[in-house]
Amino acid sequence: GAAPTGSQDPPSVRLWSDYLNVPLHPRSLHVIRQYLHDGDCGCLEAFAQGESLLQDPACIEELEDRLHFFVEECDYLQGFQVLCDLHNGFSGVGAKVTELLHDEYSGKGILSWGLTPATSNVGVSWIVFSPQDSQSSFYRLLNTALGIVHLSQHSSLFCPLSLSGSLGIR
């Protein structure tokens, strides 16, 4: 069991992007500090929480600066692709981002992908759910519905994606 030659200790993992094998441009990531694993607010679980993040003038200015940085690098901008979780508060973030793109770049196409995870107990009727499960299931349903409505309203094409046929909703 000796380690192979040239191997290194695994790097510390703090963000989802740390799992990628491809390094991302530093200006392509915007970390929402209060919703880190060790942040102040816990998790981003409601559509309105995500929407309210982009009501903050500092956050919207940061987003616009990062967006303009990449738009200015384009020779011929044809449109945007937005990948967004539908089942949690990021559906609200995605809705506001697509609204911003639609308003600022009205002649460009916006292809939005609404992503939902597959739940392990979809279709199992004999499992007894606690009130916590029913509340999270309610949030998931509400976030997904609001995300679909808002993303499809401001996108040229909206496509929901899930590994389950029910968009991950019980």
C-alpha cells in the first residue's frame, strides 16, 4: 500500500467547484458567503430567499460586473445558457438572473435548464414521513413550480431535467 509516485494529498474541499477536474475562471464564480456550509443563514431552501439575494444592490452590481466581463470578451454573442436547481432557493436566484438577462440582452436567446435531483423514495407509499419531511417536500414543490413559471417566462426555451419522471417531487 504505498502511494503512487507523484501523488499528493487530496486538496481541501470547500465549494462544489472544488470537485471539478477543470479549473474555472476566477471571475466565473460568485460565492454567497451567508449560505456557505458554515455561514450565518443556514441553507438556501426557499424561492423568495434566492430572489431576495438579487435585490441587494451590491450583489446585483457584482453579478453585472462579472457578466459584462465575459460579454465583452465575445466576438459574436448569440445567447446564454442558464443551469439552475429548481428544488431549492436557487430557483429564485435563477429566475432573477434570467430576468436580468432578458431585460439587458433582449435580442439574445436564453436557454434555461431546470435541474431537479432524483429522490430515493419517490413512489414509495408505505414510508411514514415526519413533519420535517412534509415541510421540505412542500418547499420543494413550491420552489419547483415557481422556478418553472419564472424561468420559462424569461427564457427563449426552458427545459426541465431530472433523473426521475416526477421532477423529484413526492
